[in-house]
Amino acid sequence: MSKYPSTSKARLATRLAFFTAGFSMACCAPLFPFIKENVGADEKQFGLLLLCFGFGSIIAMPVTGLLAAKRGSKYMVLLGGFGLVVFLPVLTIAGSTVVLGLSLFLFGASLGTIDVAMNVHGVEVESIEKRSLMSNFHAQFSIGGLIGAGLMTLLLSLNISLTIASFVGATVAFLAMSLTVSRLLNVSTTVENPFVFPKGIVILLAFLAAISFLVEGAILDWGALLVIDRQLLNIQSAGIGYILFSAAMVVARLSGDHIVSIFSEFWVLICGGIITILGISVILVSTLPSIALIGFILIGFGSANLVPIFFSAAGRQKVMPASLAIASVTTIGYAGVLIGPAIIGFAADILNLTMAFWFLAIFISFVPITACLVAKK
């Protein structure tokens, strides 16, 4: 009898973990303005509070990699997932900046924990089935994000209280995580020295992940401002670009594993990088709003399957334990989301926002340039 549960059950558990992470994180976006008001924080104070969220994630990610290397990923997936369930409603009832800062730190730590552990688990499932699955797993994160933001927005628009809305979100996350408990792989590992710094190909993968995450963060934080700055859309409709980007990413990730199996990782990295560069260029040179919106769609399609390939590559490399490699890629990649948009803002202040996005196109060119080093041989 195999020591692994059915791989179909393990696939479902992995998808549910990705969904929970994306759903829980997206629930926060519509809640944050109300949470800010609850504690009476101004913009500067709330910005500092949000750093607690980022610090929690970054601290938890390498720790999760170490523990997963010694104990396996199952219990870290559960710890992170149920942590999100607990701390989502806590954010809405925090009555002071100190309590909110601690809650954000713990929520971020929970997200960082499940983020690393679910990718490690996804690689474990891939290694058993010997086929590409990571794009579909990441698609569930994107789907969860769309549903989470939509659900919270709907509930709040119906004048449902902030606390009740957060408990509804936590209940959805709890139900999803409950279905993973008996389905996750229980893989024991024998890593003699879990304290391994990133090295070799892992450094490259982490760098490329940071660039790819930076693109996502730039579209989220600066995409609407870019089209407003270029007088392509008004402030009321500027968010359409991000919606199209997100929808394109979901579609591309749902079909990504099939595309990889047909064309190979190498060509997905080559074409994905080029399409992303093309999308950025379309936005920056277009004079018609409809053409600019096509650029957002191209960026979504092009960038969608880059990060899943980087995680798969981190899982199969041999220079360091897979769980530690994935933790490194996740941590440094997540730093791209946290620090990257601030760098774009700094560059925009010195030059302009259009020039900052041209630099982003140059950065993403490293993906096709290094495709031969990353792709499965």
C-alpha cells in the first residue's frame, strides 16, 4: 500500500490551499478602509501598519521552508490556512493601532506560511504525477482573489457590518481548509542541514520571481494611475485595466499546464516574457483607451505562467532541498511585490511614470534571456 493518499485528493487539497490564500488576502482589500477608520489612523500611520503585514510574511516564509524541510509541508499548510481563518475577523475588531499592528503581523505570517507550504506541496504532487500542475494551482489563487474581493465588496455594499462580513469570509476559508485536512500529502523528509542559503540556480529563480511579482504589483498599484497620467481613462474607469489583467491571468493559468505540456517550459518563458513586454509597450505608446486596455490583457496572458514555472524549477533543482529553495524564491519574490512598487514610485518621481514602466519592460526581458537556464531539460 502506497504511503501517499490518492493524488486526485492531493491535487484537490493543493487547489483548495491556493484558493484559501488568494481568497483570504483579497478579502482584506475592501475591508482596509474601514479597518483604518476603526483605529483612527491617518495615511502615514496606516502605511506603517501595513508594513507589519509584510514583515510577518517575510519572516514566516524562510521559517516555513526550514520546518517543511524537516517535517513536510502538510502541517505548515494547515497552520497557515487556519491562521488566516482566525486572524481575518480579528483585523476588523482591533480597537487600537497596537492590536491592529500585531494582528496584521500574524495575518501576514499566516499568509507567508501557507504561501511557501502550498507551493512545496504542489511540487510534491507534481513529482508524483510527473506532469505540470503548478499553473492550475496558481490559477486557484487568482480565482480565490477575484471571489474574495467580490464577496466582501458585495456584502459591504449591502450595508452588512464589517465584523459579520469578515466572519462570512473566514467561514468560506474555514470550509475550504477543512476539506484539505485528510487530503494533504504526509511526506516525511530527511534533510540533515536545513540551514542552507540560496545558491546556484535558486538565486536566478528568486530574481526572476521578484521581477514577475513586480509586474503584478506594478499593475495593481500603478496601472490605474498610469492610464490616468497618460489621459487614456478617467478616474472612475481606470480600474478596468486591472480587472482585465486579472481575468486574463486566470484564463491563462487554467490552461497553462496544458500549454506547457505542448510547447515546453522554454517556449512558455520565451513567449510569455515577449508578450508581457509587448503588453507594457502597447499601454505606453497607445493613444486610444481601447488599445491600452488590450495591453493589460496581454500582460495578464504573458506573465500568468512565469511564476508557476519558477516554482516548478525550484522544486526539481538539486543544489539545495526543494522546500528551502521554494522558500527562498517565495521570500525574495514577495519582496518584489513589497519593495518594487515603491521603487517604481521613486523612479516616477525622478523621471515620470511612463519611463518607470519602460524600465519594467527591460527587467522582464531577463525572463526570455535566461529561459534556457530555467526550463526543464
